[in-house]
Amino acid sequence: MPVPQTAPAERTLIRDRVADTIRSAILDGTLEAGERLHDDQLIAWLGASRTPIREALAHLADEGLVEMAANRYTRVALPDPEEVLDALHTLGILFGGIIRVTVPVMTDRDVARTVVRLDGELERLREGGTARVVLTLDGAYNAWLRLCPNQILVDTVSRVISGLAFKLRVDSVGELIPSKHLIELYPVFRDAIIERDPVAAELAIEAIHMVDRTAKALG
């Protein structure tokens, strides 16, 4: 068996660093939806060679944050309003499971921090509507992933969470996910966390993500 070389591992680390930087720039709005991503500009910005940058872009395309068409363009993804509810339902199903296994192991400090975060999200909802909360969702979801005790579940969800949350960033999100719906249900979720009731918390997070409406429609 030939001895593996170290270069691929080093390149993988560069690719991951590049992917993290581009992902953060997309999620914080530095790179806007639909913006073209040119290799020469990315090389100058990131200080990396073309190969790890292209590998990073391909990885981000798998996440749903980047769109690539051979010999045509590479650009930040354009969220489609028709995919918003499917993405929302998927997030609800995934995080229903995360919540179910995480609530029983939360410390008093975890609960306190979570309540503060939920209160902040509720305030943003009241002030700026659904669109304002959507901008911070990837951070809120990642906060739950950091608490989750099931590493396999965390690794699996981590691969898709950013792309799914990004799909909610459409101009019509307030019509598709009314802020009134969220304002009514956030306190229910908050109370379930305080009471350390994993079943109630799971049902609340699924209701927030309208999973129950999907089940009714299918029924």
C-alpha cells in the first residue's frame, strides 16, 4: 500500500477555511444573493489558490448556498419563494429531533441562555417581523447544535442547516410565514424549555415550522 502524502490533507484544511469564510460572508450579507463569484477576485480576497477555492465552492453548492453552472457562472444562490415552506418544514422536522434529545440534558445555565435568546428573537419579531428573525436563524439553529448530545445527529444536520436557513431569505417571507404565527408560538416553545418538557418543546418547534399544517394537508 502506498504511503499517503500530506498535501491533500493540507489542501482540505485550506478548502475548509475558504468555505467557512465564504459561508459567513453569504450569511451576514457581505455577499448578496445572486452575486457572481469570480475566481480571480476570490483568490485575491482569500489568499488561496484556485483549486481549494473551487473545492470550497463545490462544497457550498452542495449546502445550497452557491449555484454553479459549468462555463456560465458561479454565484451566491438565489432563494426561491416556492421552496420556502418545504425548507421550513424540513428545518422543523430536523430540529424537532434535535430538541427532543437536547432538552433532557440541558443545564440550568443552558436553559437561562436559551430563554434570553428566545426573548430576543421574540422582540425582533415584534419590531421587524419575520424577515428580521430569518436573518439570525442560522445562528439560533447552531446554538441548539452546540447543546445537542448526539454527535452523529449534529454532524448530519450541520451539513444542511445553513442552506436550508438561507432558503427562507425571500422578500415574501412575511406572507409565507406570518409573524403573528411565530409570536403566538414562541412563548409556548419558551415555556416548554423552562419546564424541561422535551415532548412539548418538540411539538412547539414543529408547530413553529408549520410541520403540523403539512401533515394535515397530506391527510
